[in-house]
Amino acid sequence: MSHRMRWGGVGCFSVGLVIACGSRTGLLYDDGKTWPVTEDGGTVCYGTPNPATPPIPNLYFVLDASTSMTDQNKWSDVRTVIGAVIQQVGSRARFGAAVFPTSPTRTDSCNSGVEVMPLKLGDDHGATLAAFMKATNISPNGGTPTASTLELLTPTLRAFPGVTYVIVATDGGPNCNLDITCGVDQCTNNLESLGTGCTPGGSVNCCDASNPVVAGPQGCLDGARATLAVSDLRASGIRTFVIGIPGSSLYASVLDDMAVAGGTARSSEPLYYSVNSSDTTELETTIEAVTLQTLSCALTLARAPSTTIGLNAYIGGVWVPRSTAAGADGWTLEGTTLAFTGAPCSELEANPSSEVTLVEGCPPVGGGE
């Protein structure tokens, strides 16, 4: 994709009102209403721009703010990385957030989480980023009531307009269900060696309420309930991504089950998105990879083109060839839907704020119809 428009092209020069950057290039005309498309030999055709807008998904972060998130600066790192993604994606998505557990005093270690930032359209000047950082400026504390939090949020998530994605980031296994009992092999206190005598496979069941030195049933792994909550969201058309922060690998099977139920399982183990390094680089790469999957390369034109020929498409000022086969690099057109595949789609995902325009009424820059 080497055919640039606007003033940023290399070797551009002015010829009257036309900005020429060499052969086969498309350029935005000064009035913003017509586009001169220059072919080999200097022939100029003034086309009509038809801007395309991407669908705006709802990206809703459900974040583990349990005590263990204070370790290795995990809570601060998660907030910072998500904030950077919010700023990068900008107005191409709406963002919301909830944290768990939470209460007015944050002393109830198993209280279900709540929404801390209502759904808000992203922007390029930092307002949504600032709102997110303020809303999540809390001190992590307590257990991991993942299941009850997702259940509580479900009516809110179902009421959102458009397409919604839930992104759960956690460093542990779901627990905090006082209505279940478990053995040592399903007790998170035993699995994580939390408490006197609490060891994996040990003789003390630290989730047995009859033993005075244990945490009680609230420490039991609540994976089935969490998976069911995710499955219920999926039945409503809401997909859930699961990101395991360092410390979560003990609960890989539960997180895998949640990813499968959420419709976002990876093609190989682990099926959830696992972050194993305390270095923020891996966390950044993972959250960006998840976020990009929610951004569509199928955009909606301002109006239906008057013809299916004589069209040129541009992403961020760069001419894109029309696809010659299914899945090939380029673009396709169906009604008012302008869809990019291959390398152009990757370019759009990497630069989600890029302007996309279909220019009508001029011979294609690369030849053809």
C-alpha cells in the first residue's frame, strides 16, 4: 500500500489546485468534497468521497481487585495498560469497567463487584482515559467473587446497545461462594498455601468450616458457577475474553472453561489468554491482542455507492487494492459494507483511528473495474 494522499506524501508538488505525488495516487481535494485521482500520464479524475465508519463495540472490563493484585504491582500495571488501550482505540469503541470485590468500606472480602465506570465513548483527548483511571483508583483487597460479579452485571450488559464484549482480568480462581463445600483439592487456600497448615494436598482442609484455623467455604473454588455466568452472557450474544494475570496458572482449567463458554477460546492450550511475566510487555501485548479482536474490519459507508465500478478505497491516506479472491489482501463491497481483509485489515487494527474513505467515480488506481 504505497499510494499516499493528502500533504504527507513524499515528493509532492503543487500544480494549480491539484496536489500531485506521482502516478496512480489519490489525494483529498482542498474543499474536502471531491478527490482528484491521478493516473499514469497525469490524467486527473475528480471523484466523490464516501466516508466509512466502523461499528462501535462496547468493551467492558471486569477486573480482579483482590488482595493478591497488590503483589508485583499487578493492579497498577493492569490499570495503566488498559488506560493506554483506551487512548489508542479512541472513539472506535465504548468502554466501561467494574471491579471485584467491592463495598463502601472495602472491608467485606467477598462482596460482589460493582460497576465503577458506566459505558463511555472513547475519545482522542483523554477524557475517557481520565475517567477510567479515576474510577479504578482503589486499593485491592479481599477475595475473588468472579461468579457473583458477572451474575450481578448481566442485566446491565444485556441492556447495552450494539455488540458487547466482556474482558475479565484476574490473577486467581473464582471463590467467595458460601453455599458450596469442597475438599482440599478444590480449596483455594490450600492450593495457594494461604494460612496456617494450608498446603496443597495437606491433611488440613482450609475450607472446612468446622476447623477454627481455616477460611471456610468462601475459599472453595467456584469455577462451575463462574463458567455458567459466562455461558449465560454468551447466550445473550455477549462474548467474554479471559485474561490470566501472573498467579492464575493454578486455575488454568477453570479459566479455560470460562474462555470456551465465553466463545473466545484460543486454538491451543492455554485456551484463555495467559500472562506469565511480571514485565508489562507481555500484558500489553495480550490486552492489545484481545482488544483488536473486538474491532471490525467491516465498515459502514455514509451511503450506498451508485455503482460497483470506478471505486478507490483508502485507509489513513493509503490506497488499498480491491480483493481479487476471498480472503486476499484488499477490500470488498456489499451494499453499504466496505470490508477489508488480509494486510489492510491488520493495518486498520493496528491504527484504529485511521480515516477510511471510498472514492467514487474514477477509474481504479491499480487498474481493473
